[in-house]
Amino acid sequence: GERGSTQSDMLQVRMRLSLQEHLWEFYQNNANIPTQEQAMARKAALDICAELRVFLHAKLPDMPLREMYLSGSLYDDLQVVTADHAQLMVPLILEKNLWSSIPGEDTIMNVPGFWLVRRENLEYFPRNSSYWDRCMVGGYLSPKSVLEVFDKLVAGSINWPAIGSVLDYIIRPVVPSETLTLEIQYEMDRKLYVDFLPLLVMEDGTSLIAKSHRLAAERHENLWRQSFRVADTARLRALDQEDGGCRCTCLKVAKAVSKLNPALNQLNASQLTNAILLLSEKEGDWTQEALADRFLQLLRALVGHLEAGRLPCALNPKVNLFCELTEQEVDELGYTLYCALSDPESLLRT
Ligand code: GDP
């Protein structure tokens, strides 16, 4: 009857109210990082970056690089839980006439979002006409080989203890490391991890990073990963600015939840950002009061994407942001999020 439905409506409103409060509390206590902590981590990363620039200019003046710079969530105020990592972007300069990029969907691997970078004009400009020919494998620029060049430098020829003592940090390369990572201890109890991320900016502005396909079989080894991070993040921020919205808050809560719940560790910032961007196309109300509703909607959307095995990249729907998950991981994520739909608070218990 009418009365029953009103009562259950009231119950739902009450539940949502308290979820709203708990989400904001979780955001303050777990997701958001104090300004001071962020500033200290940024400073440590900047100090290292400055030292590395000096070192590389002196040691390898011929290496065609643009200036290295720091990037990542620490610089966009999107890092969560602890301020402990950043990427050091290392942009390689490629000769336009010697290298061309081929989208992954036009290769036998057929993976949108990944690219091959092919050496051109070898007959007129033989091997070693380009500095980066030393990283050529089977006619393609190999991201793995580029990383190895930096790995040799960073792990082999840089005197980290000396640099560390000048800066009053303890610095050491992390071994073994998939990426190329420095660990910087800048306070007794504070560590920062900085990944070297070689980067190609192609003529049309496409950014390709030397981060391998996660399920990289040998045939995937030469693939460069297209980066949408800058555009994704700018879009999210612009939308929030237009309407004073809570998309970034929702993202940070979702990132913290994924970081703190082992069963959700496989969800990354790119997937969560794009899920929110897709939701923004359908859903208009992102006021601060709607955080709980949008958060629940995000969980539901993720469950749907997982069921479909597909999360299209908002900027290029051909790219499936779940393509690096195994079927089992997709199932497990889907199950965990599905269960959370009826008890979202369970995600916030830390
Ligand atoms: P968080 O590390 O979860 O806080 O997320 P970020 O938004 O900082 O993303 C960092 C991850 O995105 C790293 O694993 C990078 O390898 C990857 N990534 C892809 N493109 C970029 C890029 O253009 N810049 C940076 N910094 N990271 C990128």
C-alpha cells in the first residue's frame, strides 16, 4: 500500500543520507592527502628531477631528449591515501622522416590504444642515422630497449649515494622493477617512488609511453601505449569547474577505495576516470549533495562494464580499458562491486 512505499522511501533516503556523510568522512580521512604532505613529496621529486637533468646533460649531451618533467596525480591533486609516487616523463626526440607510428588496430595484434613505431627510409638513412636506432628491434622502436638504456644509466652509472647525501635523501633504484623506479627516502618515515617514463609525442599530438601491455606476450613487446591521461584529467576538471561538481571527489574516493580494498587493486585511475567521464555524458547532477547517488551509480556502471568485459575510453571508444585484465580478474572485480551495491559502506571500512 501507499504507506508501505512511503516508509521504504524514507528508509532509502536515510540510508543514502548516511552514505553521503560517510563518503565525505572517508574522503577527508582516507582519500585526501594533507597539503603539507603533498608539498614535501613534490619537493623531493623536484630535487631529484633537477639533479637528473644536470647529470644527463653532462653525461650524454648527444641524447636527443626534450626536458624531463614530473607528472601524475601528485601534480593534479588527484593522488590519494599517501603522497608516495610520481612519474618522471622523459620525452625522446624522434626525426620525423625516420619514424612513423602505426595504430594497434592496423597491426596483427589488433589492439586499439597501443602503437608500433616503425623505422622508415632505412635505404637512404642507414642504421645509426638516428640516435634511437640503437633501440630498434625488428625494424621497430622497442620501448623495452629504450627503458634498458635508461636502466643502465640509472642503475649503473649514477652515484646515487653521492647525490642523496647532497640532497639529504636516501636514494636507490628499486630492483627488480618492471618499470624503472627510484625509491627516495626523504624523511625517516616517508618514501617516494619515482618511475622513469620515456615518452614519444607524435606529430599529430598523440602521446605514446614506454609502458608495456600488461599481458605482454612476446609479440606485444614492441607496442607503445597511448596515453590519454592529460586529456582525461583536463576534461574531468573542466566539467567540475563548469558546474561546481564533485567528479574529482568521486574519483578520489573511488581510487582510495580501490587502493585500500585488495579485491579492487586492479582498478586503476584511468579506468575510474573514464567511467566517470562516461557517466557525466548521461548524468547532469554532480552537485556536492549528489555524491552518494553518483558514487552508487559509478559502482553500478562499473559492474555493467565488467559484465560486458569492456570499458570504452571516453576519448576513443575503440580502446577497451579492460583489455589488460584476465577473465578471472574481470569476474572477481565484478563480483566484489556487485556485492558492494547492496552494502556500499563495506567499501569504506578500513
Ligand atoms: P595514480 O598513480 O593511481 O594516482 O594515478 P595517476 O593518474 O597518477 O596515473 C599514473 C599511472 O598512469 C602510471 O602508472 C603511468 O604509467 C600511467 N600514465 C599513462 N599516461 C601517463 C601520463 O601521461 N603521465 C603520467 N604521469 N602517467 C601516465
